[in-house]
Amino acid sequence: MLVSATKMLQDAVKGKYAVGQFNINNLEWTKAILQTAQENNSPVILGVSEGAGKYMTGMKTVAAMVKAMIEDLNITVPVALHLDHGSYDACLKCIDAGFSSVMFDGSHFPIEENVQKTTELVNICHSKGISIEAEVGSIGGEEDGVIGAGEVADPEECKKIADLGVDFLAAGIGNIHGKYPENWKGLDFDALGATKKLIGDLPLVLHGGTGIPADMIKTAISLGVAKINVNTECQLYFQAATRKYIEEGKDLIGKGFDPRKILAPGFEAIKEIVKEKMELFGSIDKA
């Protein structure tokens, strides 16, 4: 059964660990992440970007697939289905489609407009038992065509958005989506500490979890980060395993051309990286 992400993240803050949000792109992705969560008794958040939702034909298809899969695979750990970087309209669509959590990314609006739209969505979500994430300070890199430079969010603005009743908050602290450049300065822990001081126990979210060194991840968790988003890393593992299968000519042997065989190594690779991340985040056996 799908649950909102509120309780799993409040538990994570108390327990000083983080829950991974792993983005899904298709059936293989979803199955690999759900099975890994079940095998490791870890709560998990399935992230869906607007682009991925469109690719999978729409948010209703995604929600139906995830719900049916939880049932067919006998998944008993807490699972949240979460819209990643949603526009106002996409949030409404996902609420309607049966998602258990949404992220409204109003970070590109002036703060007043971000406040107004976030407030409306908080009221709608909470009336339906759905959790909501908001963002302050754009996360760097590119996601679905939105490009940000990795801003550091203003702690006062974070407090303003936190006070609207959101369930968790993504505050930019120099993190970026995608691969990190050679000259990346690292995470700004002073800004994170200042934000934490103002917002108390509200769970914080770290976007762009791919490529952040393990020690920085652990420091971020100790400072109140309870949700870490991973997407690029799963894609890179999937791509490397698929490339290897093709380059070794396995698709030319027997029924190696069967799509289920072609996608199997990538599926196993995702399971491997998801388990590795769950170990790093400390969520194993926390379901």
C-alpha cells in the first residue's frame, strides 16, 4: 500500500538516517527498486519527474502500475509515490492520479508567489493525507530542461516556506543534478546548519545525490537531511550494464535478443546501486 512520506521522514530525522528517493523510468526500474527495498527492509520513495511521467504515458498509468506491483510483489515496506519537481498543474494531476506525495517546485517564482501557490497545495494535499515537499533556492544542473546553478537557499526564505505547513523541504546548499563538475565547491554546511536552526525538526531534502562524497552525505544526514534523491547514478549503472551485454554480443546468442534478457543486467545493476545507497543512508531495517 502506498503511504505519504511524512511519517517515514519524521522517523528518519529522529533516527538520524535518510530515506532514498529513487526515480523511476519504466517497469524494470520500479520493480528493481521495490524488490531491493523489500529485501533490505527499508522504506523507499519512488520519484517521478514530469518528463518520466509523460514517457510512461501519464501519471495515472504510473500510479496504477506502482499500486499493482506493490500488491503482486507482496511489498510490505512503506512506499511513497512522489512527484519530483512538479509544476502547480502537475501536482494537481498527480493528486488526482493517486500519488501519495508531491513536490511543488516554486523556486523559480518570486517568494510571494511561491508562498501563495505552496499554501494552496498544502491545503489540498493535507485534506487528502498526501505529503508535500517544497523547494527554496534552485538546485543546480539540469532536470527536465530546468537548469540551475546550484544556489544556496536563504535560511529566512526556507523558514517562510517551512511555516506554510509543508512536510519536508528541499533547500539548495550548492548541490546539483547530474554529474558534478571538477571545480565543484562541495556542500555548504553552514547554510544547512543555519536553515536547520530556524526550521527545527522539519525533514530536509538533498537533491542531486549522485556524486556527493559519502562523508558529505553522512554530515548532511547528521544536520537533518532525511531524504536524498538519486537518479543519475541508477541511469549510469543501467547504461553500463546494458552496454556490456551488447558489446559482449550476448544479444546475438540464442534468444539473447529477447527484451527481457537485454534489460536483465541493467535491472540487476539498479538493485546493486540502490542497496549501496540504502546502506550509506542508513535506512536498512528501518521499515
